[in-house]
Amino acid sequence: MSIQIAPSILSADFCNLERDLKAIDHADLVHVDVMDHHFVPNLTLGEPIVKRICEVTDLPVDVHLMIEDPDRWAPEYAKLGASSVSFHVGAVHAPVRLARQLHEMGCKACLAVRPAEPVEPIFDILEEFDMILIMTVEPGFGGQKFLDNQMGKVRRLRDEITQRGLDTHIQVDGGVSPQTAHIVAEAGADVLVAGSSVYGAQDRAQAIDDIRSKAQATYRA
């Protein structure tokens, strides 16, 4: 697997969102955080804006649901054109059923794990998912400090994936930058979400390239 970079539009200028989507057009994915002010304290955007994002970008849209009742809402985002939908272990009621429903709709299914949640309980259902998202900050706000204590979790997950011959991706979200990319890649993550480190840079294309090259140099498959 090669490294994929997914800039998070949570750090973009929402008044100039189409412009900021074009600024990341040589990334691999666009990461869209949907927050409901319940599962996490912040409130971001919903279906109408995600629908428009899917219409104007050529990149696959990776929707990260930080909401209650993803069993109800995840399929709606697949209908809008999302390429992949992530939902949280702590919010979903029937993760396998939901993953299979998304697959039937042609959408990738991804399971997200918060910093205080162990990853081992999902090993028995790992083959149902295209990607596991390991949060390296507490979900809800951008610009937080990277939690390097989550790398053991990433390593254990990578070992499990490798031992079973699965092609499941590992995504890391939170505090990813040119300074931390090599750490998450060495642990085994291959999809890196980066928000403020991309949108806070003067040259966003160069920031994407820097993160990708630093990660690719140390990636442990």
C-alpha cells in the first residue's frame, strides 16, 4: 500500500470552500468531518454541504461521522456520493450490519476508535471494514496536539491486519503534520488526515507533498 493524504476541510475557509477544495486537488482524498453537537461538542456541516462537495471535487470524499445514530445516517451520506463513511465504535449499534449496507451501496465502510477506546475488541469483525480510523486527538475540534501514545494501538492493529492477510487500511486523524507523519507511518498507518498543517500552510500543495514524502520514507506495511 502507498501512503494516502486526506486533507480535512474542517480547517478550510467555509466561505471559500470550493476554492479550498481546488487547492488540495493533488491529494488522495478529501476528509469531511460531520459533527452533531451531541456525540461531540462541536457542530459543523450536514447533508446539503456534503452533497455539494461531492459534486464539485474530483477527489473521493471521505466522510467522518462524529454523530449519534450513525446506523440511521451513514447510508444517507453514501447516497450523496461519499466514497467512504467512517462511524464511531462508541456510537454505532450494529457495526457489521451497517458496514454491509454501505458495501451494498458501493461505499467503503470505516470504523473509528477514540483515544480512550481499545482497538482489540474490533479484531473479530475487522474483515468487515475497508479502513480503521485511529483518532490521535479527541474528536470534535481541529488543531489539537498529536497524541503519540496512540501509536501502540496502530502497531497492534497493523500486526493483526498483516497476520491475517487483510488489505484493511489504517487511517490516523489528529495532529498529523510534516513533523509527525513519519511517526504514524512507521507505526503502520497508510492514510493520513491533515487539517491545519495543510490549510495553515502558505503552499498547500507543498504541505501535502511534505507529509506524503515523510510518511512514505518510514511506512511499515
